[in-house]
Amino acid sequence: MISLKIKLKHFGIPASKLNGANQEIQLPSDATIQQLIDVISNKAGYSESDMLKYATFLVNKSYAKNDTVLNDGDEVLILYTIGGG
């Protein structure tokens, strides 16, 4: 199986609970943002994985939906909603 490696950056409260703000993750080829969310959720606790539902994702500095296909070397930025109201 061919795999790809992405650079993951995330900002916000859970970043410290997800092995730091910057990391590399290996995924299967043609993986999507949703598959990345699943991988992160499996490593995180409930509250952190629940927050991913409301996060904004950027791939190479462009807005990405959950069905966006990732490519080897992509940089994925996760921005968490910090407050509301």
C-alpha cells in the first residue's frame, strides 16, 4: 500500500494534548481530511476528538472540507474555535 506523509499543525487549547502543535502523520494514499480526523481522534481523548467536529481545516493555506483528498507533503492546519457567542 502506498502511503503519504503530511505535516500537521494545530492551534488552540487541545494542541498541547495532541502531542504538540507540530507533527508528521503517515496516512494511506488518497486519504481525506475525514480520515485524518479519524486518526487524530483515535489518539486523542473524547473532549479533544469532539472539538475536531467544529475545527476549520486548511490544506496548504487553503480552506478544506472533510472530503478533501490529501497529497504527500501537504501541510494541514487545524484551527479550533476558541469561543463563541
